[in-house]
Amino acid sequence: EKQRQDFDKLAALILKKHPGHTPVLLTRLHRLDEESRRKTRLPEIIAAADALLATVDREKLARTLGTRGAGQGQKEILVDALYRKGRALAYMELPDVVNKRPIKDKPAHDKAFRDNFTELKRWADTTDKKFVLLHIRAERRRGRQAIALKWLNKSSANSPPNYWYAKKRRDLFDELGWQHCSELAERWLLIKFPKNYESF
């Protein structure tokens, strides 16, 4: 992070000589999408994901995936970029983010999230544990809180206590109007996780 300017200059130089250089674009996306600074870089993350996505020939990839081992590296890059873009779009809807940077065009933002999530579902099982929080966000955006709660409970079953899952469960109880469950979940959060964490 201390050498970010040096990295950006070198990346720009390489991309000028070799546009669409996948390793550079992938590294840039991962560097921007660093957890502790993610919220301050959401537009940059989305732009970096789009630049990487533009390098993947999806039709060609779909044709070659039937061949043993063919296209798997490209598929991993595609899925990774789609997921990171979707997560950034979801973060842009968080209350603390909206307070600092309101969404200027809500219909366009909604469409961007839906289109990106639909494409991610084409290439990956979004109910997989790696993507399930984004899947839950998509269900909540559609007003399907009960379905979101089902996937949250399924994904967290037999897992160690997790703050993010516990907070989402409480929020979903609130959205469903299940006040008693929400109060119990809030008490459990305070006992198990006394420290305040950022939300997603």
C-alpha cells in the first residue's frame, strides 16, 4: 500500500504497451479490493473489475469448457471479477456509504447489480459458501427476506460463530417483522461479539 503510486505507474506503463494484460489487471483489482480500504474505493473496484471482464471472451470460454481442463483459468478470473464487482455494488448501498456518497442514478445502479448477479449465476453456484452473502443480498433486494434467511441458516449451519452471519440474521428478522427473534439475535450479538464491526 505504501508503494501504491509506484504500482499504478508501472501498471499504466505495462497496460499502455500491452492493453488487456490480464495479470496486471487482476493484480490491480485485488489490490483495490482490500478489505480494510474497500469502502473508500468502490467505484475504482468496479472500474477495475470491468477492465478485467473485458478481457474474457465469454462465448469462446463457454465453448471450450467442455474440454478437460480447458478454460478453467479464464473461468476463475471471470467469476472472481464478477463477484468482486457485485460485492462493490452491494457495498455502495450500505447506509454509511450512501451517507458519504449517495447513489446518483438508482435505476441504473439496480440494473447494474441485477445484470452482474445474473451473469455470475451463469458461471457459478451463488449459493456456494464463497458467494452466499452476495446471494443473500440479491434475495433481500428482491424483497425475499424469508428465502434469504433460509440460505443464511443453511450456509451457517455447523459453522463456528460468525459476526457477519449473526448480524444478517438479526437484520432479516427486523425486515420480516419478527421482533422477538430480532431482540434475541441482538442480545446474542452483544454477548458473542462485543466489539463493533463494519456492516455488509
